[in-house]
Amino acid sequence: MKNTLLYVLTLCCFSYMHAQPAARYDVLIHEIMANPSSSSGLPDFKYIELFNASRHAHNLNGWQISNGKSTSVIKIDFVLQPDSFVVICAANAAAALSLFGATISVTAFPPPGVNGDMLLLYSRDDRLIHAVGYNKSWYANEVKSIGGWSLEMIDIKNPCSGVSNWKASTDAKGGTPASPNSIAGDNKDETAPQLLRAYTADSLHIILVFDETLDSLQASVKENYICSDGIAIEIAEPQPPLFNTVKLKSNSRLLTEKIYSLNIKNVKDCSGNVTGAESSAKVGLPQMPAPSDIVINEILFNPPADGADYIEFYNRSNYIINARTLYVAGRNASGNLSTLKQVSTDDILIFPGDFIVVTENAAVVKQQYMVKDPKAIIEITSMPSFANASGTVAVLNTLGEIIDELRYDENWHFALVTNYKGVALERIDYNESTQDKNNWHSAAASAGYGTPTYQNSQFKANEQLQGGISISPGVFSPDNDGHDDFLTIVYHFPEPGYVCNITVFDARGRTIRYLVRNGICGTEGYFRWDGLDEKNQYTGMGIYVILTEVYNLKGKTKKFKQAVTLARRS
């Protein structure tokens, strides 16, 4: 009788204790072991740790854990007490991981992805309790991201701020399953949510992407979004599971070839921080890129030690292009396109005059070069292989059309650059031929030998000449500092068919450089002198004469003699 009464009382208490339904963030995804290989003190099994951050105990029977591809259901009674942990893992991992604390094995365990994943926790009544969308950058440690270390949450009171509240474990074992996290501490979110980008799903719907989870109630207020050109927002819908995106519906269709501005106000994150007055974005309907709309503008094919290749593209068209419609490729020994890679799986709009940079390691590019617009760097899982001596890079659209292609050579570098490692090749003029070696130059030393995400250090748009030959600048200094590093000789003829010879003389009349011999000219174009002589050696400071002889098959001839000053730093 006594045992029966005790059982009844326990059951009543158990029922009462679990009458409180779980609310969002009551139970947290608290630690993620995505790649246990090379761990120094943990079993070679993936796991997900849950933590009860609420004041109520919760029976996890019927709860679901998912990675969006597979979902597991907890099928045993397990009461997770307040301020307690439990490890979720596959059946074959349970015995090894249970040595560290409370463990639940599930069938069809959704293994966390090595490079990143979306993990979702649902209560028995299918309510989303917590979601974490992580990637390898969250480790904030290149070595630990390779494997053997878990990702841990820093502050349980800040469960929805994403990357800023997670880091690699510092525990010597590589993780802390079923125990307090090694990096646990205060990490209050005092930063307003930042609008990362905007894009159009169609002519009526605009998608806003923020850097963290929003207060979904405040984010659904349509008056918080103001669009230009009389476009009113009819509906604002925060999108699960992370609630860091908002889908807007406009009252009228957006027009093609038009760029709209969108301002955001009074949108909060789940810590109550409000977007500032500077939260705005451009948006519009993208178009399929045609040849030469996007051009290769800069390439680093021989990166510094521990560095990464990158390619910079420039939108020289008058309309918006979606990065999802672009692919980058190389060419194999047979000359066929190879290793085709999509530039972005996300919708990223490239506006007229914008630069984007593609690399497989955005963090190292930001570390080794000045990056003025971090949002313009797109990281892909792997790049085509670009040889250090010479190679090919091509950019294509989703129709398979080649938009631009460059067959580069390390000999295109400035002749006095003795070590090409870490030096990017920059395009001089967007509107000149991609394949013209004279349209490429080593990035300036003063710019750190690379200018990813902004205008090239060697950029110089050719001035149009009404007729004849012109040179600029009047004084140039070939020292690779990014300022007047070469002399440009521009020609403009009323008809095609001209041939030219260009010779450089010093002030005493001695031949210094046969710059061009029987060069076939179009109606307009240019040649450049880098200040070197016939032996690719320095020339001294002083005045030089540029003699340009022009002739055609009709017997028309003309000579142009122009002086230029070559200056060097003392």
C-alpha cells in the first residue's frame, strides 16, 4: 500500500511538473560536435547537446531534432531539469558518450554538417523551440575548424544572436558534452541588427536578410519598411526558422531596369536592440548577364603563404545581375572548361558599378589585404585551380554562355616585381579588351598588392582623343605605388588600317626602347610604357622623347614627337 501511494504521488507530481508547455528558448541547442575526428579526449562520434535554460523541467519524450534533411524523435521519457544538460546522439555513440553524462540515443540521428548546417529543435506539440544555423566561420579558429573541436554557446541569456555567441571549445578534450561549456560567460547583445542585403523573389516580393534573429512581432509591422518611388509595403512576414529574413509584399509591381531604395526603422532583434537610421538597401529586378556585362577585374592566382586565390568581377552593365546566375571555371590541359563553380547559392544582387570578389577563404583575404566592402566577398567551398605561372579563368551565366574570359600569364606583372607571390594582377580599364596584356598591371605596393572589393590601384580610364596621338601623364613615376606608374600613348584615327612604330629616346637622342614595331591599330586604342629599357632595366630620371610613326597602305604617313618626364623617388 505504501509503495502504491508513493507511485501515485510521483505520477501526480510528474504530471503537474510537466503541465507547463515549453516556450521558445526554454531548451537550447547548446553545443555541437560536427567533426569529432582528431579530438584529443572525446569519442569519434557526432553529438548535439541540449540545455534547459528555463525554470521548468521538461519531459523530452516526443521532441524532435532535425537538420532539415532528416528528423529524429525522442521516444523515451527523459525529464530535463532546469540548468541541466543532455547529449543527443546516434545509437552506436550512446555507450561512449554516456561516460560524460546524461545521453539519449535516437534513430536516424541528424548528423551536424562539417561545413555548416541548420539544426532545429521542436517540442512535442511541434512548436519551434530553438534553431541554430552555423557554418565553419563560427569556430573563429582556422585550426579548430578542421576537426576535433565542438562549437559551444557562450551566453545562454543570448540564444538568438548567432555567430557572435558561439566559438570553438577551449576544453582540452575538444568539447564538454553534458557539462558546462568551457567558454560560458556573459555576452550581452547590445548591437542593433544589421541589414546584410535585399533581393527580389519576383516583381511583387522583396526579401530582406539580417545578420541575426529578429523580434518577429516587431518585424511584421509593415510601416517599418519604406520603399522609394511610391511603392508601398502591404505585408511583412518574418521567415522561420531563424527569423532573420523578412518577406515583403509591395502594392504594385517593380519595374525592370530600375533601382529602388528601401529604408528600415524600428526593427528589433530578440534582445531589444533597434535598427539604426542607416539601415537601408538597394533592390531591384535582376537580368540575365550577357557577354561583357560582367568582366574579370582582378585576379590573385599566386597567393601569399597560407593565403587563398581570389577573383574580382565588375558589373559594367546598366542593370542588376544576380550572383546566383554566375559560374566561374578554369580550363584543363585540353582547353576544355573544367571545375565549374557557382559563384553564389544565395541571391546576391550586383548593381551597376559594383565589385564582387569570389574566394574559398574570405577570412584570410580580409586578413591579408585591405577589404573596403566585406559584404562584397562571396565565399565558395572550393575554387577552380589557377596555376601560378599561367592559366585561364572564365565566368559564365546559367545558360552556359561565356561572359568574360582571361588567359593570364605571370609575365604580365610589372617587370621589376621580383616576387609575384601575393601580388594581384589588376585590370587597368573596364572598357578595354580583357585579353590585352597591356590592360593589366601588378597591383600597387602602396595598396598592399591587391584591392579586393574596390577600384583597382592601377585603374585608369582612357580619355577619348579627337584625332592623332596623345600621351599622359606629362610626368610619370614607374615605382608601382599606384600613382602614374606608366605612360599611356593614346591614338585615334578617322579610319582603320593604320600601322605604327613607337620608339623611346633619351634626352641625348639615344634609343632606349622599341616599344611597338609594326603595331596594327584600330580606329582608337592605346599603348603603354612602363619606364623600362630594352633589357627590362631601370631607366634614369629625366626627359624622354616618344616618337610615334604612323602609316597606312594608302601611303598616308605622319610622325608625332612628344616629350615626357620620368621621375623616381630619391
